[in-house]
Amino acid sequence: MPHFGYTISTDRQIDYDSNDKRVAKYLAEHEPSFMICISCGTCTATCSAGVFTTFSLREHIGNIKRGEIRNIKAEAEKCMLCGKCQLACPRGVNTRNVILNIQRAFEALGL
Amino acid sequence: MSEKKVVVIGGGVAGLEAASSIAAFGVEVALIEKDDHLGGHVDQWDRLFPSRRPAKEITGYLIERLNEKVTVLTGTEIQKIERFGKNWKLTLNDSQTLIADALLLATGFDLFEARKKEEYGYGIYDNVITSADLEKKFSLDGKIRNAQGKVPERVGFVHCVGSRDEKVGNLYCSRVCCVTAVKQAVEVSEMIPGCEVFCFYMDLRMFGLDFEALYKESQEKWGVHFIRGRLSEAFENQDGSVLVKVEDTLAGRPLKMKVDLLILMSGMVTSSGTKKLMDLLQLETDENSFLQPSDRQLQANETGIPGLFLAGTCTSPKSIDETIADSRAAALRIMEYMNSVGSQQSAVSSQLLKTNDNK
């Protein structure tokens, strides 16, 4: 096929209505402190994994809530479960259990 | 005995608290209110943040505290204000005149006219309402339906409507809308189990002692969602629901979603009553059109004009507790002022009061 030099840009818009919010629902049920995150970023700032990888718990929690879960499963595996974020969180989010439950949600939902 | 008299203009929270505080010193007070009821905006509200106590508790308490020294004149407007020696002479709409040693402006605020933010569709789309409209629904029967009679499955709250917005000429934060949105989000969640509630905000300004706890409760107990981003626009779908567009600034991506009901958190602006008095008294305003006290920290109730004082939201947006504290402070300043003015003036005003009462 001849290549004319055109590309199609993908839609960057978050389409909340058609997104998959099942992982968010699973987390709200299994680790309710998932809901009280205020997106301050303390967890990400203290995260050892985040220094070397794209892992950002603040960002991933936000994305899960919006149903943007495409890369979340792989991202959650970057966490080393050291628990520094849990010590730092000003709202008392059980961050390690949030991450463990992200992995469990994907298994349970067959995603 | 010297009969001193103070005229308080405005029968909302500020005017009520100031009137009863001044009357408690044995001073005669005339409380002038343009509407036919006392209590101002708060009287139109259902429940108050952060405790969700009924608003009537506040207005009821304040009205009860008015003693026999207070003459309430509702449905009364002021036609003219003149200096009369060191006193004030007010001409009312029924041609009655009042002479006062001191005058307190407690003329409050108006809600920002949400139609001015045309991109949000208030007055155009049936399912876009204001926080005050929602409060009326709460008071009426607590049954929340959208314009199509449907129980909303998703409700959105838009913060900062008419506040922090150069496009409408209001550079300031209206203070009370953030926590009001959270309070109303909790109430909607409570009234409609399973309803998804979203708050679209730029910053959440939870400055009061218990506000943060209410914010946390809204997330923890009611699952209210918070999206940081200012709504750019709203559209009406064929079924009457509203499509909103916002940037989720924490994700760094634009977002769209459908809501069944969109609530605009209208901010506070200078009231029409305040503007009228600005004209009558030729007063200065600040860059946000609020009345300008002599010094916002040290002389927040003074005007630089002897015998003229300010209280409440005519000088800046305030919560109820701030308004009450401000009004008490104004009452104290008025008492200090009247004690410092020589007894000669008091004798004059006493005479004039008698003639006035004989009318």
C-alpha cells in the first residue's frame, strides 16, 4: 500500500461515559481508602520506583477513577511494595493495599 | 437621659446581629429592610455548611434576640440620605424621616447572575441550575428531579461560577461556594442513593475548621468525585441531559461526560442595595466593586466618614460566622463613636427623635 505521509491522530479525550469503571468500583469496595485520595502527589514524590520508572500512584489512582485503565496492570507491577508512600500519605490511604487490589481487580475481572 | 439612635440598613444576618448588639446597650435602633421578611439570603437557604443545620435556626435565633429597642421597618426603601449636623437624616419611601446618630450599612451581597457565563447554559438548558435553585428544591420537598422528571443518575457541580474570573470582572474568591458544593454534593448523594456526583474545581478552599472533614466525608462515605479543572462549556443532548467539557488537569487530558443535572456555584457580588447606597452616599468601592472600608485589617467597619459604618458582605464575601463576628465588631465601633461624640449632639438628636415619634 502506498504511503502518502498522513497519519491519524488518536483521540486524547477522556470519554468518561464509555470508559470502564469496573476497576474503580472494585477498589472502592475492597480498599475504601482509595476514595479519599486528594491527589497531592506525596506518594509519587517519595516513591523509589517512581525515580526510575513511570510509576506514579497519584496518577494511576486518578486514571482508574476515570476508567482509563489501559496500562494500569503493567504499571502496578513496577511497585516494590516498600510502603514509603503509606507512611507519607496525609490522608491515610492504605496505598499498599490499593496496589495489591489493583492487581487482584484485573485478575477478578479477567482484564 | 440621652436617647441615641442608630439606623441599620439591611435585615440579613449582618443587620440582625448588629441591631441586637447595639440595642443590648440600651440604644434605639431602626432596622430597615427592603424585602417584606427578615433574614436575607440565609432565610432562603435550606441547610448550612458544615454541620447541615437548618438555616432557620440561625435567622430564628437572630430575630428572637431583637429587643424592644429595635424598630423593624420591612418593605422599606431609602429615598434620600443627608447630613444633619453631626447626625444623619434619612427619607424613606413612605416620606417618613429618621434622624440617626450613626448609620450602619449591612446591605449584603447578590448572587452572581449565572446567565453571564453563557457557555454553561444557565437559562438556556433546562438541566443547568444554580446552587440557590438546588437549595430551593431541598426546601420544597427534597425530591430531586431533572427537568424531564427523571431522578438524576449523575450530577455535576461547577465551582467558581462568577468568582476568580476576569472575564466577568470578578477577581476574588467568594469563599463559601467550595464548601457549599461539598455540602450539597453530600445531600444529593444522601437523597439519591447510587447517584454519581462530580465536583469540578480549580482549588478546593476548605478554610473552616470542619470543612476538610466534610470534604473527606463526601469522598469516604458518599463517594463524591473531584475533578480538578474549570469547565470550558456545556451542551444539551437530545434527551435534555448535559454534556460537559473540562480538562482533567491532574491527568493532563481533556475529558467529557454526560450529567443529568448541572449545578452552578454562583458566587457573591455587590448587591443592588449596596450600589444604591453607594450612589446616595457617594462612597468609594474597591476594584471588585465591594464597599471599601478605611483599612481592611484595622478599620474594617469604618468608612472615614464620621458616623458611617459597614458590616457583613457589603465589604467582601463572608461566611455566616464571619459576618456575625464582623457585625459585633461594627456594633462596638458604633458605641465607641457615639460615646466619643459630645453630649450636645445627643440632646439635639433626642429632641428630633421625639418629633419624629410624634408623627
